[in-house]
Amino acid sequence: MELKLIGQDFSVCKVEDYSQVDLEQEYCFLAKTDEERSLVCPSSCVPGNVLVRDDGWRAFRIQGILDFSLIGILAGIATLLAEAKISIFAVSTYNTDYVLIKSEHFDRALQVLSGAGYQIIPA
């Protein structure tokens, strides 16, 4: 399985509302519940109405379009990294999954995944 690196730093945020979010940026993940509004975006694009932000994330995506019938793809990655004591923040889209890892653990995570047979594609 191929993992494509994304050459940007990301922030995970809680925002007041989405009025200042630039939806035209290349990466923008929104989530809304009855309790919060979340945003994951490049650190350089964090809006001014952010309530809380956590910077220092790097990311990769699982390459290709994943059929909904596929089972355990994200779980396999998460399990390998959990065994290496590396936490993740995952975001799913219609086509695939994105995995964010704190910058200080990113290179080690890639070593773990590469050692398990995942192909790492540079940004």
C-alpha cells in the first residue's frame, strides 16, 4: 500500500464558526457536532476566529480511492503506530484517509510503516 506524504505543516483547531475559513485552500477538513466546530488545515491558513489550536502536525494520505467495502486499512496503520507508541489524528474523506502525526514523531512513524511494507511516496 502506498502512503503519499503531504508537504505542509497542519494545525488541528476548534473554531467559533466557519466564516473565516478559506474553503479554497488545498487542504481543509471541517467537522461539526452539537458540541463543537473543528478544523484541520495548513498552519499558515488558520483563521483569526480560532478558539483553540494545536500546531505541529504532519500528514500523509493513503494513495488511491478506497472502496467502502475494504476493511482494516486505517486500523492496520493505527495498530502499527500504536504499538510504536505513536498517536495519530485521522481524517477520512469520500475517497481515502489522511493520517496526521505530531512532527516530532513523524520520521519514526514513517520508519515503522516502511518496515511493515508500506511504500512511502515523497511530497
